Amino acid sequence: MTSRAALREEQKTATRHRVLDAAVRVFTETPFGSVSVADLAAAAGVTRMTVYAHFPDGKADIVRGLIARVYATADGLYTDLAEADWTREAIGAWVSAAARAWQELAPTIRVVTTAGVITREPGERGQYVEAHARYVALLSTGPRWAGVAADEARQRALMAVLQVECVLTVWATGAWPDAGEPLELLADAVCHLLAPALG
């Protein structure tokens, strides 16, 4: 790729991120149905044509782009966990890193939780299932599970993923009851679920 083509690609990516960032701000302040593509373009400092060039289906595609951000972050986090030493200390550190990432994503998660219901098309739930299948595969395979039945390893990994997702989403989006910080308990729960594979 020539330097000019690389620069153009970098600019396209930056513009796409600018539109997504603006969408989070706008959808946080204004109900989804009350926002137009023109509003999003103005907030991002681009034209409506630019928004449609990156998101041909308008707001629905923007929400899909925000959902993709959440999955990309989760993919990275579960890859990090799969590659880590599975000790209580390492899992505790991973839970803390995951919590920081989820807190940064909290406004996006709130937007996709609300707008995603409005824009969801039939079959889009498959993306959720596919993502979780990837996370479970990352966590339930390899020599650390030697001597454990594959079905049990998958069930344990799935329960750990669901536990992490549930707790971090509720906590990071501000819906966690005032009962202290759950991260130590979450790390304990993950360690318990992955216990047969812990070092």
C-alpha cells in the first residue's frame, strides 16, 4: 500500500471513529428516535454524505458500529485472559483491566443497550452467540484443561464469561447497588469456575 493510500485509509478510520464518538455523545443526551443523521453529522463535524459513506443505513449502521466496538474490546480482553497465567493474582489483575475497559465503554454500552433494541434486525442475535462461542473456545481449550472433560471445560468457561459480562455491565453502567466494589468477588468467582485449570 502506498503512503498516500495508507494515509487515506487512516483518515477514513479516523472519520468513522469521530462519527461513532459523536453518536455516543448525542444518543446519551437525546432519545434515539429524536436524533437525525444530520444531527450526528453536525456533532461529528462532517457532512451527512460523509456519515452515509461510512454508515449506508444511517443510524442503524452506526449502532452496529458501536456494537462492533464493544465486541472488539471483549475479543481483546478474552484473548488476554486466555494467554495469561491462570493464578488468582493474574486473574484478579485481568478482572481489574477488564473493569477499566468496561468503564470506558459504559456510555457506548448504555447507547447500544437502548438503541440496539430499536435497530435490531432478525438474525442479529447470532452475533452475540458467535462472540460468546469465540470467548468460550479461547478459554476452554489447551493443556491447562488436561484431565477435564471438554464439555465441563466449555461449561466452566461459558459460566465465567457470562459472570464477567453481567457483573461488569451492571457495575460499569452505574446500575450496581451500593454494596461496595465487586471486583474482588468477581475475580474469586472466575477463579472458582476455572479452578480445574488454575496453576
